[in-house]
Amino acid sequence: MSKVKTTKVVKRFVLSKTNVKDKSLLLEYTNKKGETFTYSPHKVYEQLKDKFETMPCWEKYGNYTNSVNLPKFVRELKSIA
């Protein structure tokens, strides 16, 4: 039985050590151009785990954010939701 997905609207692209643990969480982000993206932090993290774990912000703050756009390396993934 699959868990019901919970969608939360956020003001920027964000991945955190906390939100990547929740497999049922979807985040919806609208960039300054008005483009809306819905993504699963867990799914994005699992595909890019090695990249995030080497970022200083991930180690120091426990998160990665981008307030301008969905990062290019995330847009290039086949599936993010």
C-alpha cells in the first residue's frame, strides 16, 4: 500500500537532511519566471546523494537552497517527483 503524497508550497528550491527522509513529501516551487516545479526531496537526493554530501552547505547547515531557479543538475534528472 503506497503512502499518500503530501504537497507543500515553498518559496525556493530546498533540500534538507530532514525533508529528504520523508518519501511521501512533494515540494512545489515557482521561480521568478512563473514556472512551477513539483519535486520529491527524497527522490532528488537519492539520485544526487554524492553531490550533496560533498557540498560545504550540506555539511555546515544541513541543507541546500536556490531561490532563483531549480538547479540545472536537478532539471537534468529524468524524474524528480
